[in-house]
Amino acid sequence: MIPIKSERDLRVMRQACAIAATVLDRLCQITREGVSTWDIDQAAKKFMGELSCRSACYHYKGDGTRYPGYICISVNDEVIHGIGRPDVILKSGDIVSMDVSVIYEGFVGDNTRTVIIGDCAPEVRKLVEATDKALHLGIAQARSGNRVGDISAAIQKYVESCGYGIVEEFTGHGVGRKMHEEPAIPNYGKAGTGPVLHAGMTLAIEPMITMKSAEIFVDEDDGWTVCTADGAPSCHIEHTVLVTSGEPEIHTIPLR
């Protein structure tokens, strides 16, 4: 069953999402050449403490292990679930996806951005721009009366028109009192299919796009980091969105 949020739930969830977006915004401001992904992860811990929230990722239970980072930091060919490390130093031309999920007063805010470090190849910049556009095309379909497949199909149609790959093993999802709620929101699918969307549903929509092949593998050394099989770059961008009777409402906007 897909949870429908009450007005009280939404008041808290808007704040949780704004806090998550603020943490991510602050991290983007310090993410530059010469900074390690470990430094970024530790800064995330600090910012979360300052904003009275906690990480939804830290010690998240996987297959026999618990995630060790406060956010997911994935560089270049890492698709998702990368772990901050002291020996991974960002350099010009890198792209880094930072997935920030926080818990605030019992609700989760979830968002991701991919940041370009210095000067990158034009084809990599195009990948990042296309992923952002695909996300917003998907968000536009998050309307009461539409179906999950309408979101999925909008993303797939655009991404494939650009010649990129779509990671199928991981999807967007409902979000609220838990980081992962119903429904699953694939980045591929057929319009007019899947669960019907209703006002009050909160969704994490998150294209995970590869420059070439969509084939992936999980790093055996850490059991978490998902990488492209061909070593080509990957991009991941995400917003938490509220379905309403009118225009979708993006919740993950930084505090002002």
C-alpha cells in the first residue's frame, strides 16, 4: 500500500526535505578539486548535526553489512552507494554524485546532485544535463490520476533519445517515515501502467543514467559501491516530490 501523507505529516516532511536539500547545497559549495570524498562525508555529518537531523544512510542495513558513510558519494563510473574515502581526492574533470538522505522528526528527506569538478569533457557535461532534464520530465508526470508508468516512460523516452543507458536494477521509490516506501519508480516503463498516483503521495524520483552500457556490478571490496561494467561515467540526480491535485511540488529545496 502506498502511504498518503496527512497535512501534519506533510508539514514535517517539507521541513525534513528542506533540511536534506540544505545539507546537500552546503556540500556542493565545498566540493572542489583537491577535496577528498571522506572530507565531504565528514562535513555532511557536521551539517546534519547543526540542522538537528541525522543520516538515514549511516549504518543502513544491507546484505550482512551496514553502510559506513553519512551520505553516498559516487565518483565518475560509480553509479550509486559510493563510500567516502580519504584516498579518493577529487580532480578536475571528475563528476561526483552526492546522495543525501536525512531523518528529521520521524520523516525522511532524500535528494541527490551530480557536481562537475573543474573542466570536464563536453560529453560528460551533456550526460549531467540530460539526467537533470530527464528528472524534471519525470517529475512533470507526478500528478494525481497519472500512473507510475507515466513517470517511468517520460524518463526512458528522453534518456534513450540521447543514446544513454538506464540502470534497471535500482529505482526511485516512495519516501516518508521510511527511506524506501511503496511504490518502486523505475526509470523505464510503459505509460498508463503501474499504480495510480493520488494527492498526498511523496516520491523520490531519481534517474540513474550511464554514458554507454547500462550493465553494472557491485564492488566486492566494500559490498556497496555500484559501478558501470564498462568504466564509463554515470550520473544520478534526485528530488523528493509531492503529488498534488495540480502541479507536482518539489520538496527538496534548500532553506532560505
